[in-house]
Amino acid sequence: MSNIQPLFEQIKKIAAPRIVITTHHKPDADALGSSLGLYNFFKKAGIASQIISPTDYGDFLDWMAGEDTIINFEENKTKCEKLVKEADYIFCLDFNALSRINDLGTMVEQSQAIKVLIDHHLNPERFYDYEHWNSESSSTCELLYEVIKLWDYTFMTKEIAQCLYAGIMTDTGSFRFPSTHANTHLAVAELLKFDIEHHLIHENISDSSSEDSVRFVGYIISEKLKLIQEYRVAYMTVTQEELIKFNVATGDTEGLVNYGLEIRGIKLAALFIDRKHLVKMSFRSKGNFPSNEFAAKYFKGGGHFHAAGGQSNLTLEETVEKFKNALPEWAHLLK
Ligand code: 5GP
Ligand code: MN
């Protein structure tokens, strides 16, 4: 669904439009790559914009052009409130429910700005005026590539191409998930024409872990990975003590859940992390198991069919019990 095409012409007609770009909390490479892709596109077109991240993010993303201009909402609430309130346009990238941007959500909702959604998650909340939305798209970065094609491809640069490549690469699991379509590869082929040195982007993102973080992953896989063979499920739990012991930083747990799915025959992998006030969960599945439906039914969550998340206010142990008790009902989809 898209009605975004006329928007760029509209924006160009305004003298000094006030543009805010925001994305989901704890942004990943797709969230930040698309936000910075759009920021750099506007910059090339001579239009200023400001990215607000609802929270901090992993430092494996700090190589992206313009990253140093991003404001962290948690550290600058008053400034962000003013920016959102006075904005003419607010671009919402890689999320479609205002709860995904924490307290910033209410501010965006109340702002008089024209709101624009660019996103690939199911069932968007209708809080926006313009959209470029497709839940079958690999990534928000692929969607932003399409938007730039629609608007003005002469403003595409190497910096934008690097940001978009990073998001497409990570959201497709390096071009292996079912969401990787011919159009995904065609977009990437175009991006490669900008000499983006894709091997360096892989290195920046994948090979930038701390020693603690690699040992943490090894420890969790070795000591905390549990299988429930009957249901083809693998799950891991992480306690607060473990987060402290291994100095786990933002971004360090990203990808951890996927190891469960590497085991032959496993159809559902789950990761439970005991954050201070809640247990945060990640689900990854193969085949017919709808991770998002499962997360929504039991854990106030959602996401994509094969990759979803949720949360719980129970203890870590109680949350795992709830998870295990739910499995029999879904057994037929875990075959
Ligand atoms: P992750 O496991 O990487 O945190 O999230 C995987 C996917 O699930 C992401 O696409 C994200 O949008 C979605 N997701 C994660 N946590 C939540 C949640 O609490 N609520 C909703 N609606 N979606 C979530
Ligand atoms: Mn995404």
C-alpha cells in the first residue's frame, strides 16, 4: 500500500520544513539504516531533518553516515518533545504501533504534524496520513529504496546505499529468509553499483563483538539452551545476574535466539531475558508456526510470522512455565 509518491514534491515546496524521523526502541540495523537512509536522502536534497531514537542502540551501527546526529529520546526528553510538537512531518520507520516507541508514542500521537509510515510489519495502527507499507517486503530499508526510486533517484548516494544494504542484509538473515524476493536482490544489485564494499558492512555488523559478548553467547548456548524434543522447541533463558556478569550491552543479545533454530528439526526457538521490570522474549520459527500470533496470544507481543517478540510481567520461571504450558495447543504447527 502506498500513497507516498506526491509527498516529496509537497515537502520541497515548503521553505525549511521541520522534519522528524523516528523508529522503534532499541533500533536494529533495519530501523537505523532506514532512518539514516532517509536523513541522508533529505540532506542530499538540501532538506534538514532530525532523527530521534526512543532509546540507545548497539555500537555496531555507529559507522553509518549521520549516526552522530541522532538524538536519544531518553537523554533529551524535553528537546524531543519540542521537536515532535513543532514538526511539520514525522516519519515513522520500521514500526507501526505507537507503543513500540515508548513515551515518544503519545507525543507523536498528539503532534499536529503530517505523519508518514514506512514499514513492513503486519496490522498497522492507523495513526498516519501517508504510507509506504508492505508486510511481505524484506525490510524497511528495501521499502525506502522503493520510496527513493519513486521520489528522486538522482539523490541516491554511496552513504545511503550503505545504510540500506545493512538493513536489508540483517533483516533477511543475509539473504536467506523467505522474505528475500527477486526485488530484494534487484535492489541490492543497484546498491552495489555505488561501490559500497558490502564485505566491510558485514564485518562492521557481525565482527564487532566484545570478548565478553562472545563468551556470553558461548555460555548461554552451552549452559542455558534447553530442548523440548516432543514439540521441536529450543529455548534459552538469561537472568539479570548473567547480564551483569558478562557486561551485556545493548545489541549483545541480538541474534542469540537464532542459535536454537540451527539445531536440526527445531521449528521454534525462544529466548527469555529477565530485564529489570519485565521478561522480554524473542521467538523465531520455521515452517507453519506463526511466531507473531503466538507472541500476541500469550505475551502481549507481535512481529512477523517467523520472527516475533513479546513481554511478560511474571517472573522468569513463571514465564517459561506459561510458555511450556501453551505448547500442546500449537503442536500441530510444530510438526
Ligand atoms: P526481536 O526478537 O528482534 O526483539 O523482535 C523480532 C520482531 O518482533 C521484530 O520485528 C519486532 O518488531 C517484533 N517485536 C518484538 N517485540 C515485540 C513486542 O513486544 N510487541 C510487538 N508488537 N512486536 C514485537
Ligand atoms: Mn525491519
